[in-house]
Amino acid sequence: MAAEVSPAESASRVCSVSSLPLAALNVRVRRRLSLFLNVRTQVAADWTALAEEMGFEYLEIRHLEMHADPMGKLLDDWQGRPGASVGRLLELLTKLGREDVLVELGPSIEEDCQKYILKQQQEESEKPLQVPAVDSSDPRTPERGGITMLDDPLGQMPERFDAFICYCPSDIQFVQEMIRQLEQTNYRLKLCVSDRDVLPGTCVWSIASAGGWWWLSLMITYKARNVTSRLSLRSASPRVPIRSD
């Protein structure tokens, strides 16, 4: 013979899931609640007393009386209101002295709540790992702002260059020589070199479309790789203007 469960023990079974929404209760539990509370008696609180405790007004309760299952309709209407939860329902049943409902339906309510929790956890685990927005910088900047190392973080005063150097990693020595001759001599040009001036993670199209830049598109071909002398490098970039300042 199964041991008798006290109202306190029955209530404690669901204490861990008492904050769950009323939607956690399945149809089976709701129908059994209706069997207990739809019956109008003089010795026990029925669904009308529960409705008053839930905050329903007199006219709302009279309207619920028109339904074939007023208790079921009461649960449907109440679960959309603030404060409605499984725990609050159990508190109100205890307050009304309906320990018989707690003893009889406590295990079923707990079972429904556990199923609800497992379902929520499963849905959460099946969500894609990608988040809606990826942002690894602080502060966040517009697409055209914060492109280079010295840019204004708000993108209001972007850094200016005379040319953007497009090159392959294997041609880095040629680029270093270009920097030395065009920046550190009387040419006084300011080159944008991605490995040195561009912030990591910046979109290449943002760099290409930054306003006020013009391109020094040097195609590093086999012949260009052989241009290592100062004289040859100067002759490879005859269109670069020399600043007058």
C-alpha cells in the first residue's frame, strides 16, 4: 500500500518548478482540476472562489459561468495575466483549503513541469550557436569608422592616406622598400599598409570604399618583384604626387 502524501509534502514536490508559467500544465491536469473545482458545493471552495483570488471581477466570473468548463476557461484566461504561474496556483489552492487537490494532483503537476523544463532545455540546445550580432570591439563603430589604427572611434575624423598598397604576403620586402622610399624621403607620402595601419577584422570592402582615398594599385608581378633598387622603385611609381607642404 502506497504511503499517504501530506499536503505539505505534495506542495514541496513542486516548489522547484513553481515559477514556471501556467502553460506548463498539460490537458490531463487541467481536466482533473475541472473535475475537482467545477462542482459547486457548500463545504469546499470551487472555481468561483479561485477566480476571485486570481483577481477576476464579478462580471467576468458571471461570463465564465456560461462556459461548459468554467474552470478550464478560467485557467486559459488567467495564464495571460501578470503573476500567473504554477506556484501561484498552488498557493491559491492552499489558501482556499483545497489540500485534497494538492494531494491528488501534486505528482501529476510535478510531472508536467519536469516535461516542460526538459522541452525548454532541448529547444535551447538545438538553437544555432551563432548569435544575432557579433561585436568584439568597444565602442561599436559605423561601417566607415574605426578602419585604421589612428581613426576616430566615432568615425567622424577618419585617417587620411595618399595611397593604399595592395600586395601579397610574399612581397612584403618589396613593400618595406616602398615604404622607406616613399614615406621616409622627400616624397613624404602616407601609405596605407594593411599589416601596419588597418585594424584586425576590418572588411576589405570598407577599406576600398573609404572616402577620400585613391589607389596606388601596384600589381606585384614577376617583374615588379625584381624592382629592388631605389632608382627602379621610383620609376615604378611615376604618378605619385609629391606634397608641397
